[in-house]
Amino acid sequence: MAAVVEPRLPVTPWAGRQLWSTLALIGIPVSVVFAFSLTGDGAPAAVLYGVSGILGAILAIGAVYRSEWLIATAVLYMPLSKQIPANIGPGINGPNVLLLLLLLAWIVNSIRNRRGLIEGVRYGKLMTVYAFLSLISVWVLLQNPVGRDYFWADGITELKGWLDQFVLFLALGSLISNGAIARRVVVYCVLGTLVAQAYGFLEYLDVGEASSIDDARLLGPAGQPNDFGAFIVYNISPIIAYAVLNVWKIRTWLLIPYFLLTLRLLLATFSRGAYIGLMMASGAATYFRGKLFFAAVLVASGILLWNYPQLVPDSVRDRFGATTTGYNSPDLDKSSNSRLILWEAAIEMTAERPLSGHGFVSFRLLKSQYTDVPVEESDPHNQYLYVASQLGLPALLVFLALLYGFYRSSLLVYRFGPDMSSRVIGLGGLTMLAGVVTINMFGSRMVNSEVSGYFWVYFAVLISLLREWETAIREKAEGSDDDDSSVKQRKHRPTATKRGHERARR
């Protein structure tokens, strides 16, 4: 009996002309706007409107004929969308226009291929349920007169930022049609991360010598230091994965200056959650690389820090030195003490209404009813409690299921990827998830696309790769079955000579 040969996963050429032509087309107008933003004065109105008009026309065409142009622009612009909103008119700005164009491309693509909007999108139904529960939480909020007034004044803007993430995942999960585009989208994410880091470095040159922590903290393009720290940890994951998988290659060591600069930026955010997140992300990358490799790195790091404790920056020691385990302890810094109070308030709110929660963005309105002392912060500083207290426990379970889906997808791509690029993408996903899970224990860092948008883009890349491979395996298996059946038919079909002998005997 012939041996069973596993079907080979497809590896299509993905770099080269396709990548560089898209970067050239999209990079020129984006670079013009970014260059003007570095001057501090912003781009002149004539330049802004001119560039926006040209780029908008290109992307409108791309939304119908070549969605990769639109995807690349949206990804590259995403980290700067809050800092450079490109306002054109009331409610009309760069982020909103790109979102509408993504929706248009998504609908056109679905009609052209004669399939449903989420048909073929792995975890698409689960994500739709999460979006539906989010909308229910808005209805819950509107039942409260105080919540109704707040929502129409400010909450609707936050809802738009929250819903952007669902559109990103579902639209890109449908639009990324093959593995070549999926790999290029990861390149666009890396480039967008580098642009955001460049912005942070320029900010660091201005505030790096400040006398206090509050003045020295980098705000980043999103305008919040903890958000910037989370963004860095999330999105350097593919680069960490590349370095870990290619650690014995000389070109990998050329990345050392980049990692040192990234570490410097991360330290300047003074975000303890980001510090811990980076350690967990790096640990995940080395662990999935191999248990012996992980043990060797762990032992080497321990020996190095034991003999040279001065390698731990003073900012890290000072930042963690203010944190103790005592509740309301005089030694506990204000930020940590506030977190404990807010966590208790969120747990109490969840216990009070576990199924529906208290409504979208209701925590800031109701927190004073559940705290013994006034607290300035407006969210629970924990993404899981953020979801549970406001959207309810069913929404939290769906969110956790999506995180698990991200893990499974990353693991499959890493283990069964046919080439190094897919293995890097898979390990990058596992690395990113470790950072996401850890950081969101200490803050709500999954609420808008400026911070967490690349997570959902990366998720869409993973499921697109899996979809392509599953299709190839299924088609290969069907082809093999057809070949086997045709062979059997030929084997059992009587030859002309045999038919002649049978007729003679009759």
C-alpha cells in the first residue's frame, strides 16, 4: 500500500514588487503629512487638502479594485490617527473616512465573491456576538437618565472607538484573501510601529531631562503613557519573534541597537504594566521557541542580573519600589492604591448585575457609589473587570474566548507554517498575546484602535493564513480522492481482449 503523503501547504511569493509598489504609492502622501507634523506647526491647509484629496481618490479606487492599498494606508495611519486626525469637516476626518472605505471594500468584496459578510471568517460569529453584546450594553446605559445625557454628550465618541476594533477584524478577515497579502500586512504593522516609535523618540528628546516622573513620561501618539507602553509591547512582538527564531544568524544581532532604543522608550513611559508585559512577552517567545532554549535564557539572565544588579535601571527599581501589597498602606503609591479601590468597585458592580452589566462606559458615572474615597481615574484599570462590570459576564466570556482563539490560531501558524515568515508570524502572535493578557490585568488597554488596533489586524492575518492552508489541504485531498477513484475504475474495467473471450465463451 502506498504511503500517505501529507499535502504541502502553499507558499506564494509575497515580497518584491507587490510590497514595494504599495509602499511607494501609500508612503509618499503619508510621508508628506508626517514630515509637516514633525515641524510642530502641522501641514498647511492647502497641502493637507491636496494630499487628502489625492490619497482619498486612490483609496476609493482601491476600495473597489485593490483593497491592499486601503489596508496598507489604514494600518500605517492607525497609530497616528489621534495625533494627526486630518480633520476635513464636522465628523469628517482621516480615521472616519478610512473606516467608511474599509466598510465599502468589505461589502463590495462580499458581493463580488457572492458570500456573506462574515462567511469564511474564522471566529467571525464570535466577534459578531461580542459586538452585539456591546450594543446591548449601550441600551442598558440609555435606561439611566444620567447615562443617557453622558452618552449623547461624550460616550458616542468612545463607542465609535470601541466599535472600530470589530470592523477591523471582520473587514480585514474577509479582505485579506491570500497568504501573500497576509504577510505584507504584518510588514505594514511593523512599519506603523516604527513610525509611532519615531514619534516617541522625538518626544523623548524634548522631555527626557525633565525633573519629575510626571513631566518625563512619554505620552506617545495616543497621548497617554500607559497606552504608549502597551502599544510598544504589543507591536514589537513580530520583531522579537524574528530575533528569537534567527538568534544564531549574524544579521539578527544588528537589531540590538533597535531593541536598546525600544527599551529606552519603554522605560520612559514609566508604565509598570508595560514592564511586566514585556517580560512576559519575551518569556513566551523563548518558551515556545523551545523549553531548553527558555531554560538557558532564564538561567543566563538570572546569573547576569545576580552579578550585575546595576543593569536594572533606576527608573524600574524606583517605580516598583513604591508598590507594596498593603491595602491603603502609607507606603503604597497613589496610583497602585487607586487601582485596588477601583478593582473592588468593579467587582462589586459585576456582582450586582452579572448578566447585563451597568452599561457601556458606565463605570466613570457610577464608581463613586462603590468607593469609600474619591478616585480620579475613570476606568477600573483592568480590561477584564472593565468588560465584566459594564458589559456583563457573558461579554467577558466571549472576550476570553476570542483571546483563546487568537492563541490557537497563532499556535497552528507557528507549528505548521511552511516557511520562516509564517513561523515568525505565529510566534509573534504568541508573543503578542502574552503581552496583551498581562498588560490588561493592570489597565484597560483594549478599548480603541490607536492602542489595540494592530492586535485585531494581526488576528485577521492569522485566520487568513489558516483559511488559505485549509482550502489548499481540502483541494489536495479531493484531488487525491479523484485520482484514486479513477485508478480503481481503470483497474476493474475489463479489457477489449477479455471482453472478446467472454463473448466467445457465450
